Amino acid sequence: MGAIAAIPEAVTQTLRSVDRAFKNSVAVMIAGVSWLERQLERRRSRIALMELSDELLKDIGLSRADAHREAARPFWD
């Protein structure tokens, strides 16, 4: 009877491990998507910076060269 009672416990432990691994995988995927969203927002901001007029750039203390330099940066930077 002891061996049979141990089977459900082993199954329960295995299911808990699988559940933990699944939750960790989901958390990693969510973190990855969040990171990508932030990087894409940076890229959109850099593109928007390039669309500003020279006067608006001057108002925020940037030159056209500064805007070009910022826009040329990779999205992950």
C-alpha cells in the first residue's frame, strides 16, 4: 500500500514542477515582450525627433546633427 500511496505524491510533485516551469516561461516571455515594446517606443521617439523642425529642435536645445545622431542609434541602445 505504501508504494501505491507514493505514486499520487510523485505525480503531484511532477505537476507542481511543470506548473512552476510553465509560469517561469510565461514570465520570461512577458518580460521579453515588455522589453521589445520599450525598445520600439524608443525607436518611434527617435524617428519623431527627426520630424521636428530646426526651430523646435532649437527650442529643446538640440541641433539637427544631434537629432540625426540620436536617430541613427540602434533601437536597443
